[in-house]
Amino acid sequence: MKLTNQIVIAKAKELGFDLIGFARAEILEKEIKNLKVWLSKGYNATMEYMNKNIEKRYDVKNILPEAKSVISLAINYFVNDNYTNKNGTGKVSRYAWGKDYHLIMWEKLEILEDELKAIEPSFQSKSYVDTGPVMDKVWAVKSGVGWMGKHTNVISKEIGSWFFLATMITNYEFEYNEQIPDHCGSCRACIDACPTGAIINEYVIDSNRCISFLTIENKGEIPEEFKDKFDNWIFGCDICQDVCPWNKKFSKPTSEHEFNSKENKELEIDKILNMTEEEFKERFQSSPISRAKLNGLKRNAKFIVS
């Protein structure tokens, strides 16, 4: 049986993917030029891995030589709840309230690939969940999943920007979606709301100033210039998404029960400061919070209370 867009969409939706888009596998000339400028300014901070595998980001045929299409898939993770802002607690970015999305999405992708190969044995694919040398957001835009917001998150008219992305490179030809026009207009809500000035220009983030980078990827100390600007964020930050008018209007609760959790919404500072390595591993082994490691989480806790 020949694979069609409709078959892929139906199979993906059965597995819980909310948005599916198709783009032609093409060279990312303009996007790589912009990436190189961004890297040359040091906006990637200490994330040196972003300097690697540029040729694979440039042309997905350097990943899968037979590549003809790129399928972008998204899963909504929004949980409709607010922070208590109770004294002695630190806020966690919404994406980390539940189970680590990598674990969930990888499993769904493997099942999807197997099902598509069962329908069409000649189908080949290589998939990533933001850990490989592919420009997930670029492909999401090219495949019509959404447009790039000024905060550099992809925004969907259907569900806002609270979603995780996966990218599937395939050797199969599909009907390709048209790109969605940029609907940010003259809005500056995300730029004006960022307490550390990390959105230095429309569509440009300086990771050195981003609370998400400083509390997760950053392995060093947090610069003193950001004292009293963290608004109690202990892991990640959602300010630019919280203020986005598209999220205020179109956010919908996730249907994925593994994300529908509030267990790690806020962390007690004292418990983190006194936590042992064993306690950390036990509590966060299946959580994105494990990325910060215990030392990083304790550093963040000290920074927001000192």
C-alpha cells in the first residue's frame, strides 16, 4: 500500500501526536547562515555542541542520503494550572512538570516508524527529539506546524506554543504543506517581559542571559547581574510563553497523561538544599529536572534565596 499524508496523520494521531506537517527535504541555506552569525556572536553560551554537525543541519541528506521529506510532529504538554508562589519554593518550567518528554516521544516515534514500515516496507526514516543535528523548529515552520515567534518558540494557531517537537527524515515523497505566515505582527509582549533581556532582538535569543539556559545547561555560577531577576525560577522559565497572546487565547490542556502532572510544579528550597544524591536520583530519574544535576539545582536554589 502506498503511504499518504492521511495515513501518516491518522497513525500519528492515534499515538497522541497533536500536529503533523510535511516539508520537502531541502538545503537550509538561509537558516544555516543565520545560525553561523548567531554562533559567531557567542549567543550559544557554553553549548559547544551547537557548533558541531553543521553540515547535517544544512542538508538532511548528510543524515539520510535518500531523504526526500521531513515530517514534523508535535505533542501538546500544556497543563492548565498556576503557581502558588508560596514562600520557600522555586518554580519549574511547565515542560518539566511531568515525565521526561524524550522518553515518551521516542517510544511513540519507534511505534510510528514500525507501523509505517509495515504498510510500506521500502519506507526508511531517521527520527530525532531535539537531541540530534537537525533544526527542529525550522522544519516545524517549513512543514506548516506553526510560525517562529519572536521568542524563538514555534507558535500554532491551534494550540499556542506549549508543545514538544520531533523530526522524522524519510526517503518517501508526500504532499507538502504551505508555511503559515508570521502572526506576531507588532507584538512585543515576550521581548518586554523577559526580566534578563535575553530576547535581544526579534527572533534572537542570547543564551548567556536566558534563565532557562542559566538554570539548566549552564555548568558554572549564575552571574550576579541577574540577582533578583529570576522571579523564583529554579528550573527553566516560561515568562515569554506565559505572556504570549496566542497562548492566552489558544492553549488547550494536554491529552497525554504522562505530561498531565503537577508533581514537580514547585520545589521546596529547603528540601533541595538538603537533598542527597540518592534522593535526587530517586525523585527525578524520569524527569527533565535530572538534566540540571543536583549541584545545578542546589546552585539555582541558593541563587534565588540569597
